[in-house]
Amino acid sequence: MIQKRVLDYVQRYRMLEEGDYVVAGVSGGADSVCLLFLLCELRKEIPIQIHVVHINHMIREDANADAAYVKMLCEKLNIPFTLVECDVEALAKEQRLSAEEAGRNVRYEAFYRVLSLHQGDRKGRIAIAHNKNDCCETFLFHLFRGSSLKGLCGIHPVRNEIIRPLLCLERREIEEFLDKNGIKYCIDSTNLEDNYTRNKIRHHILETAEKEINSAAVSHIYGACIKIEEAYSLIDDLTGSAYAACVSPVRKSGVLGLHIARAPFAKLHPTIQGSVVMKALEDAASSRKDLAAVHIEQVKKLFDGQCGRNINLPYGICAERDYTGIFVCQIREAEMKQKQTFEYTVSSEDRKRLLREECVEVCLNNEEILVFSLKKMVSEENRKNIPQKKYTKWLDYDKIRDNIVIRTRKEGDYLTIDMPGGELRKKTLKAYFIDNKVPKEQRNALFLVAEKSHVLWITGGRISSFYKVDENTEQILELRLIRKNEKQKG
């Protein structure tokens, strides 16, 4: 019986106590409606007060109907109801976040605000309707992103004031419970689309796994999350003592950072080594959000590198190999900008060479060369075979009126992007970097091909739509970014 299973789960994790004031997030979907009814059942065993909060994200046209349905349920159950309306898409654009992240922020801010207004001197809880399927989706999402072990623990039953009473149930069990008891619920049309990563995991991976591999796939993945969390708890304890033995605050060249000593670090188990590195990076950055397994491996490889070798990581973090270990610190953006400046103007002589169908080569650094070449004749076949490679691009040479410059970024740089309907719009390079989540510490290191302030190509990235090859193109400028060792091999 689901009611008994949820009660046992709540008691096992001590989610609720008599007298608690519980804010429940209810969207009107199956999960949250089930949560509301089961909370009402739970208060027969554990006297609590329930307050429902519904968020209208103002994305769907039928969202008002969902709000009305949840309000009707609350009136029927005699439960306080608060409606919060927010244009999430506009907020996401304003704060330069994804709609998913902005929506999540709005929801939790509303939950905490309502709780602080009404709990008084009672213990407050925020009940969220996450279930086993949500936990599995989170696990797979983090797995695909290359998360550390901590990210593979799934969703926690209790975190501070937040409780998840339905985490012991699968989505199919929730829907069966509602159908059996004749309880209606709303269907969010956006959950049926593949616009969001989680929906793709839900529709194309988890459902396929259950249908074609093992019907108990969700249960097994959830079980793995529990075991990983238990293992992580042990590793976390071991990491604490290892961190104290290996890592110490150090000031180097006037910069305060953390030093990971090589000798004690080398004696650690590889798993503990990874956890120590992650904690050092997290402490240096004061955040863990964009740090992943790939960054841990990059730092660990530095131990085998030459003294003085360094790498740049998210949050402006620099890790540098020294004689006794690795020094980790944050580099100020001004220092980065001062270190990473480059400018080369394609001369009139270079242009003459291009017209003679000769290549022009520009050395960017010790490792990379930018190769220019000109294709005079544009055939229909050429137009159909425009390179889509990351490091080879074609541009309409006749649209370039001024000198071509290869350089690092400057104030006022922009590029042109396509808009719906074929319209072109200018976008500042800074806005492009923010929208595409290019780390600040990498922005000044990128080489640009530009005409004055108009960026033709962010090497290794996109080109400006204004310079794209089209049916009127007569001369193609081909740009190739290659490594020097590739040239030598050729």
C-alpha cells in the first residue's frame, strides 16, 4: 500500500514531526497532486499544517487552468493556497539563464518566502514531489556531463528544510495510485516535448531502458544511486583527513592560493586523490557548480608535467606545477587580459598572395597556425559542401571591405547572428560569451578573425552570419586552424 510505504519512508528519514508547517509545491501534475493527497493522509498519523504554493511560469497558454485546478483542490481539502505568477522566460533572458534554471530559482524562492511568512515559531518544511524516476534522470544527466562521484548520488531525501516524501515511488506507481482513487491531474504539454535535456533522457533513454532492456531499470538505477551515496559518505570522511595532510594555504608571487603537496598526495588512493583535488578547486573557486571530472583529471596530470606548466580552469582558477606539488589560485581577469593579447593585420602583400592562390600562414602561438586561402571559382557543388568542421570555415571574401585582423578580443567587438525569418542582428561578443557560457578566464585567450570590430570568426567556434557563403558568393575565403605538428607531418 503506497500510503504505508510513504509513511515508513518519511519516518525513516525523519522528514516530519508533529506540529511542522509544511509548504508543498503543487504544479497540478501527477507527482505533485499525489504528494498533496499523501500529505493529507500523513497528517492523520503526524499532525502537521499544510500550505500549498503553485507557481505559474506564464510559459503555456493553459497554465491558468492548472492554477485554477490546484486552487480548487485546496478549497476542497481546506488547505491554504498561494499563487505566484512570474514570466520565467523574460526573467531567464534578463538574468542570462536557461528557462529551466530561472524557473527553478523562482520556485524555491517562492517556497522559502511563503514558509518564512507563515511558519511562525514552528519547524518549517518544504515538500517537493520528486520520485525515483526524477532521481534516475538526475543521475544520468550528471553521468553524461562527466560529473564527479558526488553528482552521481542522485537526489537526497532530505536537504535542510527540503523533504521529498515520494522519492520511494516510481512515476508509474504514482499514476496508478491517482487512477485507482479517481484523482484527476493536469498534463504539462512542455513535459511531452524534447526541448529540455531531462525530457530527452526521460522519453528516449529511461523509457527505452524499461521497455527493451529491463522493466526494473528505474528501480535498479535508483538502488545504484543509494549505494553510490553510501560510498561517497565514506570517501568524504577519508577525504577530510587526506586534505588536511596534503593541502595548505600558500601565498605565491603575492597571490594567495592553495598548495597540494606531491609527496603525501602520491600515497593516496586514486579515488581519494580525485576528491582532494575537487575540494581544493571548490575552495579556491568558492563554488562547485561547473567543476567536473575532466578538471580533476587535468590537475592530476599536472603532477607528471614539467615545473612551471599550468592550466586554466572554470572561475578563473589556475593550477600550476611547481617543484613540490601544484599551486591552485584564482587569476584576476585584468591579469589574464594583460597576459593574453595578440594582433596581426593581413597586409596588402598577403592579399596579393591570396589572389595568386597562395596560402597565407599566421603563427598564433607555439602550437597553432591560422591558414588563409582563396577559392576564386564558386561552383554549385562547393555551395553544397560548405565545411562544417570546427576548425575549418568558409567566408564570403567579397563582403570583407577593410583589413582582416587576427587578434584577441577588444571592447566593442560584435558578430552578426541569424534571427527567425532570416533577419540578421548584431550581438556583442560579450553577450555571446555569456549566453554560450564561455568561462571568463578563456575569453581573452580566444583568437578572433575580425574586420574592425566585426568578428568574422571565433576560432574553433561560430562565424558571423553576415559573412556566410550564399548564392551570390564569387570568392571564398577558407580559414583553417591547425597545429604546427600537423603541418610538419603534412
